[in-house]
Amino acid sequence: MAHILIEYSANLSGRIDLPRFLEAVHAAALATGIFPVGGVRTRAYAAEHYRIADGHPDNAFVHAMLRVGHGRDVETRKRACEAIFATICDELADLFERLPLGLSLEMQEIDPVLTLKKNNLHEYVKKRTAGQK
């Protein structure tokens, strides 16, 4: 399981091709081979109210929270963070060159005892991959 929640300052709205960006980040998570396709969810939200550094209106941020299921060793988790963050940096390189921009990624392990889940996505993905409906 990997849930990728991306928060960005609203002054970036219209400056990021969000569908393309989300697809790239989602694909990067899957490409690690660490997360099952039926467990990966990627979404983004604009922060309408924020203050960054000295408060200059050009200042911007993109922060990704990577929430993963419990049980992977630290090296595996670190490899996933690095791969996903590299994609974020690559995708936003042009903006980074033009704007005061903070990029960050944080991983959190989800508590296995205090997490409740019901998910039939794995079965649907498996059927679609096999060419069934």
C-alpha cells in the first residue's frame, strides 16, 4: 500500500500540469516494484492559505506525503522515497529554475493495528490485466 498525498501552494495552480505530474509520480511509485498496483493511490490538493519563508507572494511549495503499509525495511523505504522524490524534482525542474520553490517528501508507516481497510481493487486490476472485464 502506498498513498501519495501531494499538497502544493495555490500560487502554483495553472503552473503545474497536474494530470501529467500525478501520472509521473504514480508511475514512479509503481516502478519501484515495492507497492502493488491495487494499493497505490495518488492525489493532490492546493493549499489556499499558507505563508512561506519571508511571506513573498512568489514563494511556493510542493510537499508529498508517502504513507505506506507497515513492514518494509528502512532500505526499501528509503529507495522508494528517493525514486519518487527524484521524479517530483524532475517533473518540477522548470518551475524550480524560475520560482522560489520548496520541494519535500516525507514517508510515514501506517500503524498495522489501527488501520482498517476494505479493498477489492486488487481483484479488478488482476482481471483487467488478464484481459477480462
